[in-house]
Amino acid sequence: MRRAGRVVAQCLDMVGTTIEAGMTTKQLDRLIEDFLLSHGAIPAFKDYQGYPASACISINDEVVHGIPGNRVIREGDLVSVDVGSIVDEYYGDSARTYAVGQVSREKLALLEGTRKCLQAGIDKARKGNKLGEISAAVQKAAEDQGFSVVRQLVGHGIGRQMHEEPQVPNFGSPDDGPVLKAGMVLAIEPMINLGTYDVRTMPDGWTIVTADGMPSAHFEHTVAITDDGPDVLTVA
Ligand code: MF3
Ligand code: CO
């Protein structure tokens, strides 16, 4: 899983140095797919439940699961890129939100705030804690900053399948859910909105957008629970 995680992290590093205004989301998806394949990984999202691309690329009010296409990335966009890999039958899954050129102060605050939410959740990914401690920590970090937490989508266990038990909500009580044990691996993935937490699905059946049209950000890591604390696997 460490190898599957590493290639995803390297791929997202590549995205960070490559993404720029004027590219289409399809061009970026192609670079991501080529990167994974040339580094010995299978793109995990491609054909997953009929998903047509290797990455999810979600811009501004798009929360997650944006399908790459002919849309052009513009200066000032907040672009969330979610990438999954399979290496030797194990999965890695990670997402980051990128600011393209100069973005508004509120978009930048949302981006940095969402990264903090993920870190707050990771800090609670310790054996003996309840799963809900992760959820509650993410929610508190978001709401303390004046942001809202998407409810309709959650993180997940991950291993030999992309989505395993348990679900990992980004909200809830610290008493909720199972006790965490060493050896569990979780994809923790806060989706945080500037306005309302309510979301809608677009007619393409995939793209999730905010109900009020305000921006959203998404950060995700694949995190192993070990005897020595959280071990983030999606690092380069
Ligand atoms: N990282 C997302 C998730 O954890 C992406 C999966 S959507 C896919 O659910 F269908 F494109 F694979
Ligand atoms: Co995921």
C-alpha cells in the first residue's frame, strides 16, 4: 500500500508543477494517466462503476467527481484533483486542491483551511480512539473557521479494494463508530464548503456541486493506523 500511495503522491506533485490556466481538464487527466502507467500503477478510478477517466477534476463550486473534459482551467480557479492507483493489487487514494494563479482571499482561506481539517483528522487516527474522533475533529476544524462540512459524501476504509468498511464521515460525535486498531487503513477526505454544506449531483450523474454555487475544497490522504500513530501512505 505504501507503493500505491507513493505513486499517487508523486503524481499529485507532478500536477502541482504542471497545472496552469489554459489547460483543459482532459489534458490534465491524460498527464495523470500517463504518469500512473509509466510508474507501474493502474489508474484505480478508470472504469470504476463506469467512471470514464483516471482522475476526478472538480473546479470551484464542483465538490468532487468532476469528469475531465473540454473545460478550460482559468486563472483564479480552485481545482481539486483526486487520484487513485493500484500497485500489486493494493490501492492508494489521495486528493489535493490547487489554486491556479491569483485566487480570491476567501478561496485561498478555504484551500488552506481544508488542508488543516485533513490534518486535524489524521492527528486522531490512533489505535484505541473511536473513528468518530476523526470525524468530530474534522468538523470542529471546519466550523471553527466558519466553513461547512459536506454530509452526503464520506471517506472510507481502503486496501485491496478502493472502498472498504468503515465509512469515515467528516462530521459527527467523537463517540461514534468502531474503535481504531493498528493495521486499519483509512482514506480521510474532508470536502469543505465556503457556504452551505448542501450539494447536488449534476445531470452527468457524477459531478457533485455545491447547492449555493459557492466554492468547495477537497484534501484526501490514505492513512494507516500503526502502533506508533498515524502513518500517511500517500506521501512522495
Ligand atoms: N477518491 C474518491 C473516493 O474516494 C474517488 C472515487 S470516484 C471514482 O471515493 F468513481 F472516480 F472512482
Ligand atoms: Co477516496
